[in-house]
Amino acid sequence: MNTGGKEDDEMNEILTQEKSIYLQISEMIENDILRDIILEEERVPSTNELAKLYTINPATAAKGVNILVENGTLYKKRGIGMFVSGGAKEAIKKRRKEEFYDNYVRTLIEEAKGLGISKEELLTMIKEA
Amino acid sequence: MNESKLVCTNLVKAYGSKEVLHSINLELERGKIYGFIGRNGAGKTTLLSVASGQNPATSGNITVDGMPVWENQDARDLICFSRELSPMNGNGANTTKVKDYLKAAATYMPNFDKAYADELVNAFGLDTKKRISKLSKGMMSMVTIIVALASKAEFTFLDEPVAGLDIVAREKFYKILLDEFAATGRTFVISTHIIEEAADVFEEVIIIDQGNILLTKNTNDLIESVVHISGKEEEIDSLIADRTVYNTEKIGRSKGATIALKDGEEELDTKGYDVSVQPMNLQQIFVAMCGREA
């Protein structure tokens, strides 16, 4: 996914239709923090910058950014913009680990059940993966 | 100015005995980009022309900032409906040059921004020495867009602005629009048949069908409140029994349905059922709502 290299290639994921746009905006900012594309205490793109980059309504971009403000990933410096909080990277990792069970493990088990794959078979697959 | 609103109340428009707009109630708030979607002949262009005071209503009221719009210059100055250009006019071919057309627009629009219009001419690479009758469909769209944006009107209506544009020019238009919106917070109403690529630009969406407004809703909220479910017919029938159903389709034992979630319901509870629940995009929702065979 990440072609890397350039200084300015932050936010290079593209939007899909699978998920609400504002959720994708907040996830993309999180991904960039996890990959050190945006560092802690650095400014993230403004709502209007995001709106223009992705050709989306600024209200939608703001909704995505606000999720990250509410959970403490970003903080606002009045008149300057939004910045990545100290410790944000670790906090995102921790949260995603917690969500890993719901987002991945549960659907994996549901699909396996539907296909009649036994627990033992599934465990073998995971070990060999 | 932030309180200004454009309000249509019980607006009816009839041509002779044929009523094309049935008691429309619509409120446009300042500082939003509205997407206006409907099938051909649904009444989009008629509503835009009546709401902008270019065409009289048969009955009902249209006000902006509380002022009636019809034959009221102060109110009309707040609204711009830049209509599609035609290569023909009353006298045959429309031989007006683009630059003269823009000059004329500048004289009858009180807030017309000439410098911004020039900037847009350059951005689109338009040759203003050309006569309107000699323009391609895409170039005509550009002229309409330039007049609309440079009008600087509080309420700006664009009727199919991207219809003649290629994908690159469409993307450019939406980016220019977002720039102008970010700078001014003007209200835009944009009709389009190319729904999906514009869906994320629209904060609100207005759906019109056969002269009735079906809904006016925040685009995200609408998309999150409609899902498609499919599975065995009996299971689907039991799941959708007490719900708003927009559309169903059947093949063999399988059935699909487009349904609305209830207020406050975040996702469909399908415990005990073996069905697939899928999100829908704006275009799919629109087809489910308005796509029935006539």
C-alpha cells in the first residue's frame, strides 16, 4: 500500500465505497500516525485541505477529524490547526488490538463455521499462515 | 447573513392543466452544498427556475431572508441560477462570443466577480473569443459554471453543471467548488445524474421524484440508514415485515430488499437469521427509491 519515499506522500490511501467516508478519513490519519508519516506533535492537514484532496464536503472531513479529537489522538491549537497528541501512536495500537477480535477474529470464526472448518483445522491454518 | 434561508412553502407549478411540482416544501440553509437528484422529468429544472424567481409559481411562496423572491430585485440578487447554454437562440444560431456573454452576466449580477471569472476561464482553458454556437458541450458547461461561481450569489443553483465535462474536468470543477465553498460558505444546489462521484461533495441530498420531494437529508445519515439485505425469501420477509422497504428483488428462493433502518438503530439485528446485510451507496439508494418501472 505505502509506496514510501517521498516527504509529501501522506494520506495517499484512496477512498472506497465500503465504509462511511468520515470513518475512512479518521482511519487514514491513524494509519499515517502508525507509519510515522505524521509524527506526534505535528500538524495534520486541515479540514479544508482534506476536503479538497479527497473532493469531499468539509463537514464530512471535519466529522472524521472530530472522532480523533474526541478520542484524544488529535488536539486543537486555536487558530493554528489540529496536532497529533503525544503518545497517540501507542494509544492507536492499543485500541486497534482491542478491536482486532471484533473486526477480524469473529468474522473469521463465523465464516469458518459456515464452511464446516473445525477449530483444529482453523488453528492449524493460523499456525501455518 | 448567517441566518439567511431560502424557503419554498406549498410551492405548486402547473403548465396548463399539467401540474409538474406538487406542493413542494423545501428549506435551504446557508453554508451547505446540496445535491439535487431526480430522474429526467422529475421537476429539477422547473423547481430551480421557480425557486430562483426566473419563472412564476402557480401557487405557494418562495422567500429568501424572509423576502418574497418573485419580482423582488433585492431577493433575486441573492440567488443565481446559471442556466444551461443553448447553441441556438430565438434568432437562430447563438453567435454571442463567450467574452460578451460573460460581460453581460457581469452587468446584471450585482456581485459578479470579474477577476474570479477570468481566473476560472484560465483554469478551464476556455477560449472566450469563440461564439457560443461553436462551443462543444463541455465548453458550454464551463461557461455556465463560470457564471454561477463568479456571480458570488449567496444561493447558487447549478443544473447539471458537469453533464458535458470529461472526468478530469468534473474532478476539477468539484475541487474549484470546494475551494470557493471553503472561502465563502455560499450555499450551492447542484443537480447531477452522475451521482456517485459527487456524493461525497454533498453535505445534504434532496431527492425529487415525479414533482414531489421524497427527502432532504444529510448524505452520511441517509447512507448509514439504508441497507440491502438478501437471503432466503421467508427469512427476508420476516425481517422486513414492519419496516420501510424501498425495493425488493427475487431470483428463485432468494430475495433481496432495500430497507430503512429505524431511528436510532445503528445496525440491523439479524440474530437467528442467515442473511447478508450490505451497505449501499447514494446511487444505489436513489435507484431503489426512484427506479420503479413506470
